[in-house]
Amino acid sequence: MHILLFDDPAIRPHLLPFTFTRPVAALRCGILTLAEKWQHRLKVTQVGYLTESYLQAKYPAGNTQGPALVINGAICPDDLLIQQVQALASGEALFDEEMLVAAHLADASQVAELIQDGFQKTHEVAEPVIAIKQVWHLFLKNGAEIRRDFDLLTKGRESAPVGDAHTIVYAPENIFIEPGVKIRAAILNAENGPIYLGKNSQVHEGAIISGPLALCEGSHINVGAKMRGDNTVGPYSKVGGEVGNSILLGYSNKGHDGYLGNSVIGEWCNLGADTNTSNLKNNYAPVKIWSHSAGRFVNTGQQFCGLMMGDHSKCGINTMFNTGTVVGVGANIFGAGFPRTFIPSFSWGGAAGFETFKLPKAAEVAERVMARRQLEYNETEQAIMHHVYEATAKDRVWERTTSAPTPANGVEL
């Protein structure tokens, strides 16, 4: 039976800028992406994505003929939910109040129309599901998801040894080390949550790690880093400085000192040395952040919220991000002072103002950066970036005026 993970049209717009460049189910929360969670729990080798047409070349649906389980890609599964989904008979649908959770189709060829027109509710979930409906849900739920993914991935398996006499370990029963991991003179404290070190990852000298933490395949925690808990470092990333309750989705670097808290960083991003994010307002008020779907700032209801940075964005040394800053895709930020708290996709500049980071120049950077990981900025990647560039033109308000750059504090949004 085919497994098809769909982008819920009521949810996907609220997860921009991250869903500009990936389906909802390709987001990472915990150790695994949402798609990987379903794949592991359903014990299938692959899943298909029902997403925006411009993303399908990179995230294909696969075979949509014949019977299929159609599953909401925003939902984090657990054992109980898996049992309910697997128990669905052909033609039945499972809901959490008004949200479609999953449906069993005899023929998936008409699935797009069914999602658009709606399914008839036949079952209600036994308990409310965990769904990623807003960007801040990613870091809010990250600690709990690390714990659940840790149990899922390590059950019945034996961890590799620490293998370093100068590393101090607390609660070793909550630490799992995959093959190829290298640790040197670090402190691993898993008393408050598990620590998962993925295949061929490295923990360098003097790093202090508090769980829960997920260090994914091929990633590095740099010399002297302070990982304060509830952190995920996605595959092939490098992290240094002080980090708390944050996610790097993958292929990104925060290699130097500076604080990153209650934040989500996309793929192919780089934070320059001594970049700092504020995650708490001076008056302790709830944080507001830019919503691409609403076209305005919305209240998160959270006292702590840092930086949301889309794929392929970069910032220079000593960049200071205010509380609740949202950066789009392909932005390049530099200069003194605090840049605005909404930086549109393909922006070039900082507190002094912005102009457009033209697509050919952004493509040159993306090609160089991906080549460092032996990956190609191919036609599929180029097409996605071109679509996002065109789709986000309305956010670059200076393009509608005759003068550029526009002062950051003088923009009326």
C-alpha cells in the first residue's frame, strides 16, 4: 500500500518560509523529519508527497494508482495513532475534530480532488494528535519529539561506546551513539533528556551538551560549544557558541560564538561569527512575528521566540537579530545595528536598508555553498528558487518605489 503525505492547505501557509522550499512533512522536529517518523513507524521504505506542483520534482508523490493511506504531513505520529491509521478500512477517514488526519483510499488517483473537496468523517482520534501548525511549534515540541524519536530509533539496539577517556558522561543509559561518531574531551549530560549522536557525527573538545539533543548524521558540535537542551542539529551542519531549544534543519552552519535560542534555521544557511538572537523581549511580553499567510505580524502567545530563517539565507559577523525575527529564503544580511524583524526573501542589506538580492547572484552563492557538500545546484533546485523569487516579490516593498535601498525603520507594512 502506498503512503502519501499531503500538505494540509489550512496549515502549510502558516509554516512559511520553511514550506517555500519543502513539503510540510519534510520539516524536522526531534531527530527525524515528520515523513521519516511515519516511515519508521509504518515500516515502509519510502513515502510519497502531495505538495505544491513546483516542489513535486524534488519531492515526488510516486505511484498514485491503487490503494493508499493518505496522511496529514503536519502530524507527528505515536504508537496509538499508528494503530488507528492502520485499522482504517477502505473508504474510511480519521479526523481530529475538523482536521483530517488520515484516510484509506481504494484508488489514490483522485486524491487531490478529495483533499480539496473534503472527506467524510468516519472515525475520531482516541486522543488529540500532535500537529505542527505554526513555525514556533517546531521548537516548542522539539524536546518531546527528540524523546519519542530516541525511543523509536534505539529500541532493541546497542549504543557504540563513548571511547574517549577524557569525556565526562552523566546518565549514560540515556545516550545513544551511532557508528563512526568521534568525541573528544566533552561533557555529555543526559540526566534531563536523551542525547542522540548520529552516524559519523563529531563532538569536539570542551563541548558541553545537555539533553535532550539530536546531532544528526555527519554534523559537528564545535570546540567549546554550550548546548543547553531541546536542540536538534540536522545532518551535515556545524554548531558552536551557545544554543538553546533550537533546530537547524540541515546543511547549515552556526560555527562560532554567539547565542541562538528558541529558533529554527533552514537548510544552506550560515550565521556569521558572533551572531546573536534575542528570544525574550525586555518587557517580557508575548512575542509577535511576521506571518506570510496573514500578511502582518501575529501574536505567538510565547514569551520566548527567536529567529525563523528560511533556506539559503546568510548573515554577516556580529549580526543582531531582535526577538521574533523572520527571514525569508535567499536573504543576505549584514552591517551594524538591528535589522527589521521581517526580512523578505532575496533581501540584500541590513539595518541601513535593503535592496533585492537578484536571482542570478543568489544562484551563484547557492552553487558554491552546495558544492562544498558535494551536491549540485541542479535544475530542480533552480526551479524551486525561481518560483520562490517570483512568489515573494510582493514582500520586497522597495521594488515598488523608485529609490533603493529603503530605510529599515521607514517601511510601512
